[in-house]
Amino acid sequence: MATIGTSVAEQVDRAQESFSVTLDGEPLEVLDVLDDASGTRWHVVRDVAPGQLLVSYSALVRDGGASRPVTELDRIHYVRPSRYVDLDRLEAVARAEVGEVVGEQGVLDVATWVHEHLRYVVGSSRVTDGASDTYLARRGVCRDFAHLTMALLRARGVPARMVACYAPGLAPMDFHAVVEAAVGDRWVVVDPTRLAPRPSLVRIGAGADASETSFLTVHTGGLSFGRLTVTAAVEDADLPVDDHLGTVEIG
């Protein structure tokens, strides 16, 4: 069984959309599952025989998909340790390096600290690396930047979650990961990599870390990964300017 999470979130205004999963050119039956809390749309494929599996998705959207208000369950779920956000190993680091985190400026300060202390290096991290591994290595890719940012925020009592998204302007182009932090009843977005303008981001899904936002998960059986192509662009318009000095909300 495989779970696929490439389609834009439920709350994204979609003008056109297509999604298909084929095995050796033949369409497969796909179960669509909606996470009402985050708007994430999962696609489940079961009992896949050996062969070449092809997942194809495209969408034309009018906005990036606004987040829903922060709930009381969010305030519990997103301050706890998770698979890749081992904040219990970074409590002392958070106290020493970022101190008290207050409001939007506090969230921005944490993202800035991560941006200034990590190097973005493609291929430098392992899929098993968590936030504490990234802190020690001082390098990684977008998911690593996001995991460390979330660990520092959660360690200081700020609910934080990962958002998987399409990111026009990102180079090299791929799926992108940013952080949403709870400020009052709102989720505000920071990108510690500063690689793409946040106002143009298009939400795919949100979760505690990469384990809850992966674009493909094989639960049973095996898969040899072939090729991945991701494109994201703004039609007939220039990309917005983003100095990353303030917070934004996707959508």
C-alpha cells in the first residue's frame, strides 16, 4: 500500500486540476482521503502488482490556500516532540540561543537564527535525520531547516508545524517545506531557507514534521524510486518580493 500527497490542499481555489496513478500505463483505483483539520488530501493505492508506477498531478490555482484558525488541539499536538522534531534534545539549546519567543517577532527571530546558522547543501542530510542531527551538522535542505525551526519554537512553547508546498521561484525546483507557527489564533509562515517568496506558495498539506507531509509513503512492499519532476510557476505575472522580515499567511 502507498500513500500519495501531491495534490494541493482542500482550501486552495482550483481552476483546473488533474490527478492520475497508472501501473504500466493502466489506471489504478485510488482512494481519496481528506484530513478535515489541515485540509490535506491523501491518495491511497492498495495491492499494487509489480510494474512501473507513474503518479501525475497538475493544477492551475488562484490562491495558495489559507490556513484554518489555530485550534486547542493544535496547541497540544504541535508543541509535542515528533518523529523528526526531537525537541527534548534541544531544550537547553533553545533556552540559550533563542530565549523567550514572543509574538510574530519572536517567531521571525527563531527563523532568522536558523537561516544564519545553517548552510543549504543539497544531498547533505539523510532521510533519518532529525532536528538535533541538523543542529549538530549545521547544514541541510528545506525539511532540515524546517525541523530545526519547529524544534526551537516548540521547545519555547510555540506550536509549530511543517507545511509542504509548491514554491514558484524556488531553485533548485522541488517540493518545498516551510514552517507555520501559531500566533494567537493565526498560523503565520516563515521560511528559514529564504529560497522562495512566501506570498506565492501553494499549500499541499500540513503536519507535525516530514513524516506527516511526505509526497509518497510506501507502507507495505518495496519500491525503487525512479524520477521526480516538479514545476511551479506564476502565470503572466512577476513573483512577489519577499524580504522575509515580516510574517505572512499562505493564501
